[in-house]
Amino acid sequence: MGRLLYIVERFTFRHPLITQFLKRRFTPDEAFGLHLTIGIAIILVCIVVFYTTLETIKWQDPFIQYDVAIINLAQVFRGASFNASMLFLTDLGRWEVVAVGLILALLLFLFLRMWHAIVALIISVVGAEFFILLGTLLVKRPRPYLVNTTAIEVGFSFPSSHTLLAVSFYGFLTYLLFRTTQRVWLRATIAILGAAIVGCIGFSRIYLGVHWPSDVIASIALGSAWLATLITSLEVRRRLKRGMMIRPKQSPVLILLYACIGTFFFLLYASYFFRTHPLRTALDPSLDRIELAQHEIIPAFMAQLPRYTEEVTGSSTEPINVVLVGTPEDIHSAFLASGWVASDELTMKNALRSAYATVFQRSYPEAPGITTFWNGRPNDISYEKLVTKRSLKRRHHIHIWETPYSIDGAREVWVGAVHFDERIKLKSRILIPVHAIDPDIDSEREALRQDFRAHGVSASDEEFHMVQPASGKTLVGDEFFTDGKAVIIYLEPNRF
């Protein structure tokens, strides 16, 4: 420590001008002091993040595969109520909603005579629109594949206009609120809430499948650099021109009242926009049905659809080894009659319940499994059958997806991957405890076939070659081998 102090003192003595320059850059009250230093540091970091992300998009860097992985993971949590929440959040970033919020904010600032805040907010939002137009014209990146989307959007994917507008509008309002108080806890609360709003709007674009995650990251970085530039300029100007007004002189209680009234009308309009905007009708899009004759199912499947399940990154894992023909009711009654139950959704609550049931040997026959993907989609349903009622360690397990094919106008074609979970292993490729499967997945395919026959739920079945005989690894790193065959089962119509 003494050696370090000696070096600092020596440097100060030998380089007084540099020392004085550095000291002034870290002095809070200097016009070009600490605020400018922090602002420039934030701007540079954001520009580096933006440029790096843009380079990965331009050159299709392998890192970009995580775009697909994150979108696929987001699909796991999709549900009607969460979809509605994400749509409401995404609407908060739409230009129509931001425009109404901008008008209300400007009227409030006009009443409070915050002239510099009015000019700066307009520049912030208009500048964001300029960057959106420039990015769209220069990058022209296609949006994510339609199979991954929950909402329909047009135009190019880069940048995320909702995210950029959110940073420029909500971010600047957060700064103004931050400046109205000196209380540390209140400032921290304001900063966290502002960041949460922007972050949730950005996440909603990924969740809905209308933007790649890298679009959102780049937009947050670009918007933050732009916002930091404006805020730094205001802070420097405020110190140069002491009469400049950023913080209003009115009573904090009166300001809070005006802000609450403005926020109420803004949220009222946002709610109205959410309920009337046509984007809501794009929820849960149905598949475009392709009618086939029974003898056309196998050739159509082999020619058009993927034959393997996928990791979240899109890499192939287990082959499809079961094809089911029947209505959702036929499938459910067939598995129920054969002693299988539908698996619960993979949520934090259900995961904790599974862990409790495993440790304390409690019954939980509907315990969820790791979500599996096929054709860019998480499994629609899954079923399982425990070997021992009070143990989750050994079970029969199948993941099932709906295809666009149907026969007889009503009976859909479904695909599945069935295997046997023989034990729970604590270490896996995805770093959490998971089931290890029996590598002989063909035996489980045949067991399901015989199970359905024994319980009289299959009208007929036949084998066909889905893939070449092969071996490989599952999502969690388990090895498997297969003869490459699949079984197509025509289910008996549900009589109940």
C-alpha cells in the first residue's frame, strides 16, 4: 500500500497538468467533471455493445444461434394470461401509445414551465425515431420465423422500434423523476422501476416472437447511448447555466398529483389501445390444415416435416418415433385408458413440487419433464406413466406435437418422441437434475404400441422407416440408439 501511495505521489509531482485534469474530471460540481466522465463511459460501453451485436448479425456469427435458443425458451412459458400481459406491455412501446404519453408529458411540463425538459424529451423521442428509420433501411433483417410468433408484425426486425422508443421516452421520464428527489432509496426505486418497464417491453418483443433477442439488446444499447448523451448534455449545461430549470419549483405533492392524473389517462388510453388493436386477434394462431388420405400420411411426412426433435438452439436430438392419428379427445382417452396421465406444465411451482416428491417419496404422477422442441415449437402435450406410484425415478414418457395434416376432415396427425426415464441424475448438460433415459428408445416405442393394443385404443398400426439407424445424444446429454423406425397408430374414436 505504501509503495502504491509513493507511485501516485511521484506521478502527481512529475505530471501536475495531467493530475489536475484527472482531478477535475472526477469532481462532482465541475461543469465538465464527474457527470461528464460517467456519461462518456456509459456512452462508450453502450456503443461497443451495439457495434458488437450488429457485427454478429451482419456476419451471422455462431453466437447468433442463441437468438433461436432464447426465443424457443420463451415459448415454454406461453399461456393465455401471460400472453395477454406481454401484449399489454408490448403495446406500451408502440408509437401510438408513446405519442399519447408524450403529449400528456409535454402538457405537464408546459404547466410546470420546464422548458428544457420539453425540448429534451422531444429530441429524445424524435432522435429514437430517426435511429429506427436508419437501422431499418441499412440492416433490413428479416423477422423470426412465423412458426415462432404469437403475434403478427410487418416490416424488418432490426432495430426493435418498441424497445428504442421505450428507452427514449420512459428512460427520459425516469431521469426527470430521478432529479425531483434527493432521497437515495426513492432514487433507487425510480431507477429500478424505469429499467423494469424498458426491460419488460424489450422482453415482450422476444416473448411474442416478433424480434430476435439480438435486436432487443442492440436497441437497448443504442437507445441507452442516445439517452446518456442527452442526459449528460443537460447535466453539463445545468452546471454551466445555473438558472437552467430541470427540476420544477412547485410543491412535490402538487407535482405528484399532476403526475398521477397524467399516468391515469395514459394507462386508460393504453388499456383502450390494448383492447381494440388487431394484434390481439393473432394470439394462439391455428395451423393451416392440409387434408390427406390415409395412405398419403407417411409420404407427406417424409417429404415435408422434420424427423428429429430439437434442442433449444435448433440442433437435432432424438428422432420422431411415434405418429398418432386422431382428435385431441381420442389421444387423451387412449392414454388415459392405458394408464398414462397428462404431464403438468413446467413451472417453478411444479418443478419444486417434483423435487419434493422425489426427495420424500411422495406421489406426483403428473410431474413435468424438460420441454422438448420439434419444428421450432415446444411440445403441445406430454404424457407419462410411473412404474412405481410413489417414485418419479422410473417412468414412461412421451412428448407430442400437432402437425398441419388431418384425415377425414377431423382427425389430426400428431408426432411424438417416446422414451423411458430410468433414473434421476444430478448432473446434466443443462446443469439441473433431470431424468436419464434408457438408451434403447426402440423398446419404448414398441412398449407403447403393445400398451395401446392391449387396452383396445388403437384401430390399427404400422411401422415405417423414419430415419437411418443411428445413435446420438438427447437434450440433456444422454446417449441413445435406434433402428430408425417409427410406428403410426390410428386411434379408435373417443366414445365418451
